Amino acid sequence: MPRDEARIVEELRSTFNRADIPNWVSAAVGILLLPELIGQPTARRLADETSQAVELIFEQGMAATVQARLG
């Protein structure tokens, strides 16, 4: 069972910006990953792919997004 840290959940919730999902996701990756990973290709790829998924969820809904991702 996940145990989300309330401080982090609140930070992510309070900074969410539907009009700028890529920047919000990049900031979230920065909050959740080790600082030394920020700016690395893996962190950028994670942010890019997550942004695309979040945008699809808002556009098409969760079920369609999962179906599209899983093929």
C-alpha cells in the first residue's frame, strides 16, 4: 500500500496547471527524483512521456489512455 507523504502530495496538488502540463510534470519529476537525476536524459524522458500520458487522460479519459498505451 502506498504511503504518500502529505507534504509532497500537497505540493503537487497546489502547483498543478492544466494549461501547462509539461512544466508541471517536469517540476513533479524534480520533486520526486533524486536531485542528481534532474536534467539527465532519463529524467527528461520520464517527464516527456508522463506529460503525454496526462494530456491524453484529460483529452480522452483514463480508459482510452490505458488502452492506447497497452495497445
